[in-house]
Amino acid sequence: MKNKEELTKSVSPIKKTKNDARLGWKIVSWDGEKLRSLADPFLIYDIKEGDFVSNSRGFYLGTTKRFVEDHYTGLTDYPDALICFLYNEDAIISGYPWEEGEVKVLEAEVYSIEYLD
């Protein structure tokens, strides 16, 4: 059974050389083995740096690292992990990347994963 928020691998490359490439951030929980969604602990992020992820309904990313750290860390009993994504502006379906808050994107590349204390 697929979870409604399941992220799937994508073959679309992110245009790293274009000016519209941006960074977005997501906080997830780290149970010592798997990265899990804060909203749905049954949603597993089976990703690594360099993977492309997509969702036909989009997924939310914070526009600044500070925003996601201030609003989403410490929400579970598990330690947090910070996933940094690289995305193109043409992948945005809602939100404004130049404002502090969130954007909803169709696809992005996992740029880095940082395990927080």
C-alpha cells in the first residue's frame, strides 16, 4: 500500500547552472535507522545525497534553514535530521522562494542530509 505522501525517484535533472536553482530545507525525525516524516511517522524517506525526488501533488520545503529549525525541530521524541534540497523555480507550485516560509515543489534533488542532536 502506497502512502499518499510517498516520494518517488525521478529522472529529471536539476539545472544547477541556471540562476533559478534554489535551496529548500525539510526537518524529519531520525529513529537511528530511518528518516521519518514529522506529520506521518509511517512515511519513510529512503533517500541519500544526489537522489531526485518528486511527488505529483508536491511537497513542502522551507525557504530558509532558520525557518525550518525554528518551526519544526523537537516535535518528536526522536532526534531531528535536516534535509537540504536543490530545486528549480519552475518546480514551484505554491509559495514564494524569496520570502521566509515554505514553498511547495514538484521535484528536487537531495543536496545534503545533516543529523542534528
